[in-house]
Amino acid sequence: MKISKQHNLLIFGPQGSGKGTQAEILSKKFGIPAISAGAALRRIADEDSERGKKVKEYLNKGELVPGDLTNEIMRERILEDDCEKGFIFDGFPRNEKQMNFILKQGIPIDLLIVLQLSDEDGVSRIAGRRTCANGHPYHIKSDPPKIEGFCDDPCKLPLFQREDETAEAIKERLRIYHEETEPLIETLRERGILTLEIDARPKIQEIANEIQKKILETHGSL
Ligand code: ADP
């Protein structure tokens, strides 16, 4: 598949729906970077600084990091050379304020992919989730790395269970998803942005195929 102009994608979905995994697959397929707001914020939380400490508190509680920090990180990231042909936002925007930021900046959005999964299924998937510091996600059963405990090439970083995967933090993240992120779907639809609703229950590759099939049907190619 060839990319003819810039294509900017958003992926929404509740916790455990496989957003990050699908964003990485699409990124490889279409040659545009997947940009995870959560991974970028976790890198800041690891800094030994006042800012790092504050961000970490929000992450561990499962709350959105307030203010313009996330907006600024995402805005700066898409100015980098590898976003020339487009990008995939994973975990951004998550509320109306962030969506208005995107619209105000004049960042065009071509497509919204919404992964659909029940909270119950998501929570049970998260129990087996492992992530590297760059945010590449694995699952100990359904999507294990080639070498146990380590991210695949070229990353190779150790995998860990995230500190914010406690039952309470996940409950709060799901609440935010349903109350603040889901309503954005309708607003984006009203603005004429094409929305693909995808069942997130099948196997990873089946979901990826379904997304690509729908992109072909609606866009011809990306
Ligand atoms: P998940 O999608 O499973 O919640 P992420 O890695 O995308 O996992 O996000 C983890 C955490 O990072 C969130 O709970 C929140 O604290 C923070 N975060 C992620 N995206 C945003 C955002 N757009 N704005 C503010 N905080 C965010």
C-alpha cells in the first residue's frame, strides 16, 4: 500500500482493547509513527525532577495529567521529520480540551479507529500485559515477545508490569474513557471525520486485518 499524502489517524478504545498494539501494527504497515501519549508521559515520570514526580502521581492514580503538558508534547512530536507522511495518535485526545487543542492548531485528522471491548474483558487482559519503556505492548499469553522478559528487535528493552495497572487506577481510567473520551467520537463524526468501529475481541492479527480491510474499502488505500 502506498501513501500518497499526509494521513493522520486517531485510535480510541477502552483500557485493554489493544490500542497500542494495533497502533504499532498500523505504523509498520503504513510507515507512519505511532505516538503514545501514555508512553511519552511515562518517560517524563521517570525523570528525577519535580515535574517527573508530579506526572508520576497522576499516572499512578490513573488520572489524566492536567494542563497543557500533554498537548505540548504531542504538538512538538508531530513536527519531527518522521511525521512527514502522517502519524497515529494513541491515547490523544482524551477529553474535549485536548480535542479543541488539535482543532485549534489546525492539525487535520483523516480517520478515527474505535476499538470496542467490554470493561470486563479489558480488565482481564490487562492482568497479562507487559510493556517496555518505549511503550511497546505485549501479553504473556496472547502476544509474547520472542525472548521472555525483553522487547523484540530493535528495542530490546526489559519488559515490566506498569505501576498504574492497579485495580483502582484501571477503574479510574475506564471511567475517564467512558465519560470524557467516548463523547468525542460523536463530535468528530459530526465534523465529518470517518469513524471505523472495530470489534476488539478477535485475535490481534485478525483485528489488524479487519482495520486494513476497512481502510481499503473507505480510502482505497492509505
Ligand atoms: P491506557 O490507554 O491503558 O490508559 P496509556 O499508556 O495510554 O494507557 O495511558 C496511561 C496514563 O497516562 C493515563 O492513565 C494518564 O494518566 C496518562 N495519559 C495518557 N494519555 C493522556 C492524555 N492524553 N492526557 C493526559 N494524560 C494522559
